[in-house]
Amino acid sequence: MSGVALRHEALEPWLALVNAPGIGPRTAAQLLERYGDAEAVLAQPARQLTAAGLRPETVAALANPAREPIERVLRWAEQPGAWVLTRNDPRYPPRLAQLDDAPPLLYVRGDPTLLAEPQVAVVGSRNPTPGGAELTHAFARELAGYGLVVTSGLASGVDGAAHLGALERGRTIAVLGTGPDRVYPAAHRELAHRIAANGALVSEFPPGVEPLARNFPRRNRLISGLSLGVLVTEAALKSGSLITARLALEQGREVFAVPGSVRNPLARGCHALIRDGARLVEEAQEVLVELAPQLRALIGPAPVATQPGPATPSGLDDTATRVLEAMGGDPVAPDELSARTGLPAQQILSTLLVLELDAHVSSLPGGRYCRRGGAERGDAPPSV
């Protein structure tokens, strides 16, 4: 049996499960916890599923799944760069899996391993002020420069600015309110292609699902659920961004808000979040500082080397040592370090993030880095 056929065979029970009427994310999660996986759920006798609380029409659909929606997904999954992750897939993002209503399936275009990387969500108004869009772009660019993945919802306004800023220095994830084969708004089609090539597009909705209004609040819980924290840069009092922030608080995520002018209606949402306990931030470095404990837990300290080089601090692995030695005494950009060491750009960024968290380097304006102690007065960020 071919590899494609094996993948199809493994996916079919999951597709039968999610397509059965009356089975949403919470019900699916309960069934999976009870029986183990989708194949085991389908193997249960009708009386057992009825006793578990499923309606007769749901039990009947599990016994005789409709073929057309299953075949549609399987055809889509044959495309290059298209992935379907089940809850049992090792690539399924662990932070999302913690939610009671985590989707049983995720449809991904791009790099599925990115979903498990440390992420910061950046959200806000669909109609930001020019200053708000500019500030969002700068925050996202700097956060991506630290090696964090920037996650947003591909909407107009702040979402688009966040994705564009992140793509300048690193990677980004767009969480869709449509199927993975649809782009909304249509004006972001080219942006979506760039994200798929340099990050990931992810949706809990199968191919063919159009941009229905009811889908976007569901999408918002994934934006916050994937992330360590949510940053709101500009938002009105009644907006989807505030819904995302509230979901983040319920999920135990950090919430950050950028203050603005009291005369700007799009600053009122951020001010309300700050009054309710969100952390006021004015620079991207402040987000990094607040997330440092979580990042340390996820990334860990720089691994210990058995024989550190004489010009570098003890306790660093070979990669960290190479990066520090390549920095020299002057501020340097990550792409220069990549050229000097031959290491991939993303490995440089993740190494710099670990080194900064462990106080070996400091980030400087303009996306440059220097060894701690070599920064000009006032350039170094607060210690994390």
C-alpha cells in the first residue's frame, strides 16, 4: 500500500468523526478521551455510543459516513504543502491540545511543525489608524526578530500589518476563518501565498468552507490558544480583538495592550484591557521580558558544552559558542551572523533568543545584537 493510501486510511475515521452531525470539538474531545482515537470511537457498538450521549442520527452517521466530504479532504491533502493533523499526531500543537474545545483536526498549508513553536498573537482593528498599522508592523517585525512566531488572523488592518512585519524578520502563522483552500479577504491572496511559503496557514474548517460570520469567533480561540500571549495594538471597545483577549485570559495566556491617545476611539479597547489587568507595553522587548519564564521553560538554557572555547562563557553548546564568537565586539544583524557561521537564519534567531534570555547578549535598535557588556549606554533591554 502506498504512503498516500496509508495516510488516507488513517485519516478516514477522523473525517467520519468530525463530519457526523452533533459532534463539535467538545464532544469529539470527550469521545477521544473515553475511547482513545477516532477509529476506536467508530468501532463502538451503537448502544455504547447512545449510552455515551450521542443522538440516534449521530450514531447512524458514524456507522455509515458520507463519502463526499471525506473524499474532498483526501483530495486536498494530496497537494504539496497540504497537511491534516489529528489530535493524536505528534505535530499537533501542545498548547492548543490543552483546550477543552481543541479541534480534533487541523488543516495546514505550509510548515506544520511551526504550530508547536513559541508564538505571540498580534491582533487589532480591521481599520487601524496609519500610526496603529505602523506600530503593529514594527512590533511584529521585532518579535519575529527575537525568534518568536507571530500569529494573527489574516484579516484586513492590524492582522495584515502583523503578518507583513513578521515576514521581514522571521515567520508567521495565519489562523483562518475559512477552509484552508480559501483566502479572506481576497485582497490578502498574495500575502497568504507568502505565509504558506514562509510559515503556515491553519484552519479547523475543512476545504470548501466559505467565510461565514459564525466561524470567526471560533477562529479567535485558536489564535489565542496557539500562543503564549496576545498583544492588542489598536482596537475599538466592541471588536473581535477584545474577544480574542478575553479568550486568552480564560485560557491562561498573557494579554498585552499598547496604550494610545484618549482622543483615539481605536485606543479605547486597549485602555479597557489595561484597566482589566492587561499588561501595558510600549516596546516589543517588554513582551519578551514578560514571557521570559515561559520561554525558558519551553526552550531551556543554552545546552552545556563539554569543552567551551576560551573566548566564550562556560556552559554553552557549540552552536551558541559559534554565534558568540562570530559576533565579535560590534553590533551585528542576524543575517550577518548567518553569513559568518553558515548556520540557517532561523537557527541563528532561536540561538540569539536563548542567549538573550540567559543574559549573554543584548538586542539593539534596528534588529542588531551585541554581546552583553558591549552595548552602548541605554541600548540594552531590561534583564530577563
